[in-house]
Amino acid sequence: MLHNDRKSTYKVPPTTFTDKLVSQEARREKALEEQRRRRAQKFDSSRQLDAFAHLSLGASDDEGDEDIDEEPHVIKEGIANYASFTCKTSDASGTLVAPKADNDGQLKKRRSKNKRRRAKKPSKWANKCMYAELLEMKEEPSLWDDHSTDANDGLPSDLERGWVAVAPVPTGKRCLAITHQSTSGAIGISPNTTLRSRLLGKLLLPRFPSSLPPLTILDCILDINWKTNGILHVLDVIKWKGQDIADCETPFRFWWRDTRLAELPKFAPPSAVFSFTRSTEAQQSDSQPSPYNFQYPTTFIPIPYHTDTTLPMLHSCIVPLARSAREIFVDIPNSTPFQFLPSSDSAMSIDSAAGHSGLTPVPVQVASDGLLLYVSYASYEEGTSPLSCWIPLRPLSIPGEEEIKDAERERNSPLDLFQRLVHHRLTRMQQSSDLHSMVM
């Protein structure tokens, strides 16, 4: 029961259950102030101001003479005082003997204790993703009655000038793509990449080869159908070739992501292998070959972002994009099934001459999961952060709420509510503009 509740509320904002008095806007300002403080502290540390804090212009000539007249400090202790620090002892005959080692039982106990301690230690990749909060919105008729004041609808006050929109966000599993320094092997052939889960940092797939450079960390979404399309969606970049990009602002990180991914060389996925587990009659009776299954992601696709978040752009372009599926072309290997030919001794010989015959670009549909908003002048932050807001395409089910009709539930989806609030703001802006023109 608890497991089901946790899975159904993983997208619910923390303030829904923890603190209803602190608004999301206030928490966002606090997070930005904390980032400014850390950035200033890091900048001062790089200038090494602390190294000059205790420096002086030096002593005068008189002080120098006094220092010369002082007697030097002499160490009066003999070497016998340090005999107790030796790691070896002597027996009755005067021979040096090494200290006794622990018995086997104590060694086994200590090893098992250390092993349990390492097992309980969380992964260093746990909770390293910048996970967005659900955008807290509210729609009340009373908010739109008074045209003289701004409505507190939950949308950011600087939505048009201080945010970056990411849409359509694909459906899949959030993860980190981490490349390691390869000791041998060429890029794209030697396994150098691992995928780690968002919350616990667990290994999702065995290490696989990719064209990503070493010492790179990407915030990604593993496509829900990656086994058939081989797609790994790249959401953000944290580190590239050992260079820290997380401290940069959002538009620069996204630009860097798109530029660097476009420069990567492309490698063909492994050739399709026909299954030997089925019978020969079943293989010969098939009119279509078996579908190709990817062993690991081979295509790294950046998720589109939009720096123009004005109300007309949001209402007419970005929100419709967040509702629609995205078509992506992926290269899938062509493979002719192996031909089974009987030999002279009635044994089966495999003619593998018809093997890999090239690549075919195939269009695939990637379903959308909603819209993401990032504060444009914020840096990448680990853990759940109000500096990134999530607007799902589909309605969320919160435990404890009464069941409602499907039509009403669909109307109350977060993306529908967001579009209505944007439309309300756009209408109010147009009315204010018309009123101003009439007065003038």
C-alpha cells in the first residue's frame, strides 16, 4: 500500500504534503539567493584572497637586529623519547619481532563489517539530477474580476523574460549518462558509458560504447521504447570533457549541449542477429524478419528548448508542441535472415554471406510527457529544485482526493490549466493595451 502511494505521488510538489504556507515563488527567490551566495564565494575563493590576509610589509631594521640577537631554539630531547613510536618490539634475546597479527576470526569479522558498511553506503550518483517541482497553479473566478490588480494565479511573475521552456519532454526514465576514461580502445567501440538512475544512482544498463567524450556527465531521459529505437534524450549537460558546465546559466548550457552533440561522430549500431532458438520451419515460414532490438542506446537526441517565452509564443507554439508527439529518424541495421541449407550428411549448415547490408533511416514517434520551465539565469542544482518547474500533459492522481469524471479530470490536467492561465494573462494584457490606447 505504501509502495503504491509513493509511486502515485512522485510528481506531486513537496509543499502539497509538507509546507503549505511557503509559496513556490518565495522558495524560488531563496534558492536563487543561495546560488548567488555560493557563486560569489566560489569567485572569491578562486582569487585566493585568504592567502594575502596575514601578509605585511615586513619588519623594520631594528626589529631585524633584535631577531638576530635571540638565541636559536635547541631541541634538548634525546632520540630515546621516540623509541616508543617504533612499530617493532624485541624479545629476550634482543631480536626484533613484528607485532602479532589478529587471528582469523577477528579478520573475517572486520571484513564482513566493512563489506556491510560499503553496501549500506549510498551511491555517489544518487539524487544528482536537477529534478523539477510541479508548477503550483490555481484558477479561481475571483482572481479575474478585478482588472486593476494582478491575479495570483501561480505563474511566475517574470515568465515572459526570465524563463526557458523545454518541450516536448519525452516519456521515459530520468537518468544520468556518465562516460569514463577508457584505458584502451577507440571511441564508439570500447565500452565507456553507464546510465545511473535519478534517485538511487543505481546502474540501469551494463557499460556500453558511445561517441561521447570521456569525463562527461549528461542529464538524460531514457526513451520508454529505447529497445526498439535506441534513443537516449539529452535534457541538460553537467560536465563535458571534465569541464564543469553546471555553474553556467540555462541558455548557455542548452546551447553547449546542442553544439557539442552535433559534433559527435556517428557509429552504426551492432548488426542484427537472427535468433537461433526458433525452429527452421518457423523461420522459413515468416514473411517478415524479426524486429531489430537495440542492446544499448545509440542515438543521443537533444530535447528542444525555447528562449522566447512570451505569452503569445507560449499559447500558440510551445504549449501545442508539448501536446504533440515528436518524429525522429533513427538508423536501424538491415539484416537478411540466415539461410539454412542441408549438407551432404543431412546436417544443417548456415550460410552467413547475407549479413549486414547497411542502415535504413526509420521514422519513430516519441510521445510527449509535458512541458518543463527553467529559470534562465539559474545554474544547475542537484536534487528537487523550484528553479525548474514541471507541467505534465496528463492529469495526476493524488491519494486522498475523491474520484472525478474522466472528462473533468482531463480538463483539469496541469497543461490544460497552464494554457488557460496563459490565455487569461494574454487577454488581460490586450485589454490593458486597448484601454491605454483609448486614453491616449
